[in-house]
Amino acid sequence: LVVDEIFSAGDLAFQEKARRRMMNVIDKASILIMASHDLVTLAELCDRVIWLDHGRIRDVGPADEITAKYQEHMQIAAERAAAAA
């Protein structure tokens, strides 16, 4: 199953309905490949994560570890941008 940004559209009621239905589909899939910036959903649904940066693999590993590294990277980038402004 290949999914891209699955829970990012519609109002809250629609999102919940779509989430329940998608979870049923995911439960039946033997492999899930998901593209998303939703770190909470990635950590919830995925065992392993591949962090892509400008089309190149930056890191691969357990979802909680890689999402934490990504958050740290983004925080540092935001701080640098703020300091440069």
C-alpha cells in the first residue's frame, strides 16, 4: 500500500471518517509506504522511516529515532534563520 499525506484534507469529521477507513485498509496491507510530514502519524503507523532531504536519503531507522532527529534538525534550521534575520 502506497499512501501520500493521507490525513491532511477536509474538516474534522471528514478527517476522522477517512482515518478510520484508512486504518482498516492499512491493517489489511502487508507493506505500507507512506510519504508525510506528519511526524505523529509516521511514528504511529510506521516501524521504520526514511528521511529524504532534497531527494537524497539523509537517514534511515526506527520511526521514533528518525522523527526526533528530523525535529531537532528543523529546530536548528529555524533558529539559524531567525538569527540571520
